Amino acid sequence: MIHPIRVIFGDTDQMGVVYYGNYLRFFEASRAALLRFCGKSHRDLDAWGVALPVVEAHCKYGRTAHYEDLLEVDVTVGEVRGASMRFDYAITRGKDAIATGWTRHAAIGPNGRPRALPAEFVAVLSSAAARTPGLGPGY
Amino acid sequence: MIHPIRVIFGDTDQMGVVYYGNYLRFFEASRAALLRFCGKSHRDLDAWGVALPVVEAHCKYGRTAHYEDLLEVDVTVGEVRGASMRFDYAITRGKDAIATGWTRHAAIGPNGRPRALPAEFVAVLSSAAARTPGLGPGY
Amino acid sequence: MIHPIRVIFGDTDQMGVVYYGNYLRFFEASRAALLRFCGKSHRDLDAWGVALPVVEAHCKYGRTAHYEDLLEVDVTVGEVRGASMRFDYAITRGKDAIATGWTRHAAIGPNGRPRALPAEFVAVLSSAAARTPGLGPGY
Amino acid sequence: MIHPIRVIFGDTDQMGVVYYGNYLRFFEASRAALLRFCGKSHRDLDAWGVALPVVEAHCKYGRTAHYEDLLEVDVTVGEVRGASMRFDYAITRGKDAIATGWTRHAAIGPNGRPRALPAEFVAVLSSAAARTPGLGPGY
């Protein structure tokens, strides 16, 4: 799924580019949008009895991004194991490759212990991620 | 002008609400959107020979805002003096008043010294602020 | 009380100066240090049965601050009313006045309703704020 | 080298723990401290004719970190290749392992093109990183 990000002043640093740590904010915004698009917000993950804390994050930086750039974050579901999953991200600005990365998440049950991911949950996420909806301001 | 903001995890703090300092990010995002809507980005302010550094900022907090809230920032042009101007902000979530505030900006010329704001610049901004365009994802 | 802040890259924006919204982080860091110095962390405010949510914030910007600057935030207790109080801040770098500001806080009891500030609490805070301890890395 | 970080409210998110993206801020703060300790700030890298933009970042999360925690970031010089280098980080709170990670940096010359890292620069950094100075508030 494509999630748009408009770069603001507060995202940049004194090199005149987006601060490297802020890409993890962009990743998070896009995976929240994906969950929301599934009708399953982080809030609603409760309904599945699953929490998805980040256990590992990675980012590889390409072309620099600047103030006012309209970036697109393409978020997809990566490797799914029994009790963990990965989201993959590719950030572009037009044809420029800005950054790629991934986050790995543990699947935790209501009791705070690892649990298997519900197959239906993964299916819903994956099929949503494959779509590219026309996104309005309330995306 | 109305600028939408979707609250992400990274905007919240451990009280479960938007961190108080992040409202200044929301203010900035909305005034950048206003300038952009005028076809006058911060970048293009050069064309007017004007920079607008913030010299004072104020925020009054109302109802708390939460993760995934879709906030609306209404940004308008406040008091304009010879060599400074104010932007006013009102943030709402549906009928809830979340925050109000303002930022005051000095008008600085290319030589780094105070200068009078061009009347046309102020007119363009003010009339743009009065409108509420339908905003797409690239707002 | 004086609280030191070392400016990092992530605090700056593309103008090469500290982003205006980050001063509210610096304010918060200093008032947390003050509470800690009183042996009363935000956590421990529970012991007094008081929460202090920010209801208003103000910042006036002076000289710009830059990457690697070692700033000093002087935090003091401002006006105390029945059920609210103010913290005042003055940020300097050597003899340069960088910013001044204040935050106003409601005093909220365990039931979520306004309550009177315990006189002893205010006295402890005020006398701590008046001191300038030698601060080590664990300040 | 050990660099202390005090967690503030603004670092946390609504899960009551440090937001995952902020660890990249902590990494940056520690490597800036290391360069400073060598008498070679990012500013002074000019003297060496070297810029070190981040090209890749990685973080693995362990125990969660909370408001007011005093974290220690142990930053060391990792693999050095001809025209790039890595910094490695291990964040602890007492005996708790909070996070580990690394950042890889390209070495760029004044003309914006890759260049070999000066051997002396690498030697100075590496020996500084191996030390654990007593750090004052101006660390």
C-alpha cells in the first residue's frame, strides 16, 4: 500500500535533508495506515488478541529527501513466521529511491507471551498491502 | 485554511496523548501547507525577498488528542504589523477543541535585517487562508 | 535550577538552528530534572496525589542555537494559584539569551478533578529551583 | 566510550516506553560525543576533509526503556573499509540490555565524492572510543 508523507521543517536537520531517525516515523505512519485500511487499527489489534512490538528495525538510505517533498512509502508484508512478522518499506519521490527498510515485530498475546499470528489476520494484511487505494486526506 | 493531521505513535507520549511540544510541529505543517497553497513555499519566499523566522510561539491545550485521531488545523493570518506577522491556529477533532495557538514571525530581508512585508504577499496569504479547499493526499 | 542541554543533529532543522518546537522538549527536560532533584519525579507525584498536565505553553526566541551548543536552562517556579502553577524558563549559551518561556499546569487529583496544590509540595519545588547544584552526568 | 542519556517524556510513546525511532537519536548523540571527545566535532571534520553521512542504520530492541531512565550508550568504532566506516552501539540500563545497533557511514570528500578515510582519523576515533572518561554535564 502507498502512504504519502509530506516533509515538514521539523523533519529536516541542518544538512538540509530529512534526519535519518525520522524515517522510522515514516515507516510507522505507513504501517499504521495499512492496519487502519484493514479496519484493524493498533487499537483494534486487541480484537485479535495480538500486540506487535518492534523487535528490530533497519533502514538503508538512498537519495536525500528535502523539505516539502511529497514522499511515497510503499509498505508490504514481508516474511511471516510462527510468532513474528516483518513489514517492508520502500520510500520514493517520483523515480528517486529515497530509502528502503524493514521492521520485525513479535506477536504477543494478552498475557504478554509470544503467540502464533492468526492466519486470517495475516491474510487480511497481506491482501490490503497489495492494493494501492486512492487516498484522501483522511487516509 | 484547514490542514489535516493524522496522529501517529511517534507523536504520543506515555500519558497516551499527543506530546505537548508536537503541537508546534502541527502548527508548522499547516502554515507550510498555506504557503504552498499560495504557490509560495518557504523556498519561494526568496522570490519575495522575505524570510519569516518564528520569534514567539504560544499554545493553549484543550481536550487531549490520541493516536490515530484525524485532527484539523485551521490556520489563518493574524495581526500584520510593518515588519512582523502572526499566524493563528485552531486544532479540532470533530466538535472537540483540542488546541489553539499562534506564532509571530519577523519579516527579514535578504540582508538579514527587518523589512516591511510586501502588501501583495499579505493579501495573497490572507485570501488563501480564508478558503477551505478540498485537500487530496498531496495537499 | 540550571539544567544543561547538549544540542544534537536531530534537534536542528534545515535553517541550521534548533527547531522551534524542540524548545518545549528542553523545557520539559529541565522541569523533570527539577522534580527529580526534589526527590519527586513525575512518577512520585502520585505520592502527593497530584498530576500536573500542561494547559498552556509559551516561548519567545532570541539568539539562535546550533548543533553542539551546550545550553543552560534555568527553570524556576512561577506564579502559583490555588489549583494551577507555572514554571518559568530562561535558556542561555554563555552570555547569549537564546529563549525564554513558561508552561502553566493544572493541578489534578487522583479522581481527575482540579485540586489545591499541597503547600509543602510548592515549598519544596521553589526552594530546589532556587539552588544551582553541581550537576553530574546523572543529573 | 560511554555516553549517558536521560529519558524524557518527549522520548516516550503511548505504550509507556521509549519510541523505537528515538534510539537513532540516542545513537547520534553518542557518536557526536565521541567525535567531540576527540576534539573533532562534526564541524571540525572539515579539517580532515571528510563528511560521514549515514548510509545504513540498524537497531535491535531488548528490554524496554522508560521515562527518567538513565541509559548508557557504549559507542565503538566498528568495521572500517576504504571509504566507509561503522559505529556500533550498545545501550544498557544497569545490567539490562536495552538495545544494540550500528550505523554505516560513507566517507565523502569536499568535492562530494567518496574518499579514503585518513588513517590518523580512524586511529584517533578508535582509541577514544576505547576509553571511558568521567563525563561531566558538558560531556
